[in-house]
Amino acid sequence: MRSSIVHGFWLIALAMVGTVAATAAQAQTARPGDVPGSKDPPSLKRFEGSKIAGYFTRSFDEYTLALGEAKDAGFEKSEKLEGAITRIIYRVPVGHTELELFRNYEHALSEAGYSLLYERKPWERDGAFMLNFHNQVKIKGSSANPFYLGGGSSASGAYLAARATKDGQDFTLAVVVHEHSNGDYVWAVADVKDGVPLKTGEIIVGIDVIVSKAVEIKMIEIKSDAMAKALAETGKIDIYGILFDTDKTDIKPASTPTLEQVAKLLKDDPALKLEVAGHTDSTGDKDHNAKLSDGRAVAVVQSLIKTYGIDAARLQAKGYGDTKPVAPNDTEDGRAKNRRVELRKI
């Protein structure tokens, strides 16, 4: 029953966007190839011979990243993201398989420096997952999304979710690979004129790219007098200029200006004693987060002692893991605010 409803819905949606699809197709008549204005995801190669047949962007929106199987209109496990969203649709020449494309993208993501967050193998067939994935990017004010790649209760769809940080921005990619079969429809794609179904066995690759900008507060250098004022008024202050690599306790060289200001704070007030507290976001195991935050706090204390000559008796290191968030952990901005070093007056 659900399959019939979904199928009928997309036929209606197809009729609604037929003019858009035809216009895009006409624009490509004189110059076969990618949709005008489209481009590949950052640092990620495309499969040989494939071309971009659909391209859609939103400057800023919310996105639910699938990290588990379909559940109702969402997923058993997921992550809320906010940022610029781009959906890219590739058509792959006939003669390839879902598994072949899945393995190629798995390799390409690793080669481009992306860390795998979740994968769904080609043989795990579930039309609900496909439908929920495609509905992640929608045309506001309409019940339709810009690209629908397949339907039916047994529709296949290999899936990969991965993330990388490049030039101060988090790039999250959600990749779905779908092998077309009878009954599936693709619409609003440049090369599919008037909603004509693709050839049986043709592979479509859909990639959602979510770009989350670094939190602005990380770029602010806090002076020692501002730290002193906050400590006098509230007894504590959160510091975002002491930076670490992901999942490591080594302090990055870019942290030097902030560490110099903390050292100046302590030298200007010889009676001041501080707890240096490490905090993480909620990503990962709680015990691991506690250990990581403690290691980072110790690293800051050791730097102040060894590099800046601060008396060890004036400093205490403590890790709180993810137990004291200052923002929700369901967005990248919130998680970035929770990853911090806190100075507390003792």
C-alpha cells in the first residue's frame, strides 16, 4: 500500500516539475555534459564517465544526517546539522553495479581525507530508507524535494556518511548509490526529459554536501584583562582559543596567543589560583570523552608551567568530558561551543 502511495505521489510531483526538467534539458542540448553551474564536492573525485545531471543548493538550512536504518519519517540514529546544503545527482554509464560504485566512493572518500561515520551496504534493500533520505532536501513551501531517485518497498540504496575538516569548515557528505529498476522514476534531472524512466540497470549517485562554518568565537583573542574581569564577576570563563586536533591532547601552535594571555593573567595577579577544566561535546563514548578532556586540561597546565614559568601549586587540571554543556549538542555550532577550556577561580 505504501509503495503505491509513494509511486502515485511522485508521478504527481513529476507533472508539477515537468517544465523545469524540460527547460534544463534544453539548456544542455548544445553542450552535453554537466548541468550549468554545478561542481563536484570538495576534494572528491567522480566515477569515470559519470556526469552531473542534477544540482540544487540551499544557502543555509537544517539537515538530519542518517546514521542508522529508517524509522517512521526519519532514522533510528541521526545527527542534526546546520549549514549550506548542496544536492548533486550523477548519472553513471550503463554497465556498472551498486557494489562497484559503493566501493569506489568508499575509497575516494578515504583518499580525500574523509572519516567514515556510517555505511549501508548495497544488499540492504529498504525503500523507506531511500524515501527518507531523499526527503532530507526539500523545496520550501512544497511537499516535493528537488530530486527523487527511486521508490518501492524493496528499492535498493547503498549509503555512506563521512566528514572532513578543510580550511576551518566541516564538510559532511551523505552519499547514496541507486541501481534503477522497473517502476523507479527520476525527475527534475536535466537528462530525463518529461519524466522518462531511466534504463534498467543504470546507476544514479546522489550526494548531499553539508558545510558547517567554524564558530566565530574561535577567532576571538581574549585579553588577560577581559579574563580577569570575568573571573572577578563570575569566578569562571570559557576559552576557545586553545585548540587541539580531533581526538588528541596535543595543543596546536595557533593556541600560543591565548596561552600567553592566560600566563599574563596569572603573572599580573600572583595570588590567583585556577582550575583548568577540559570539556568536550557529546560525540563518542562518555568514558573516552572524560579521559580526553582530562588529558587536554593537563596539557594546558603543563604548558603554563613549562613554557611560561607558572608555579604548579597555582594550577589544577580536571576533565569533565561532556557533562557540562553550554549549548545543545544537536548542531555543529553547539558542539563547537561545548569543546572548550574553562578557567575557574579556586
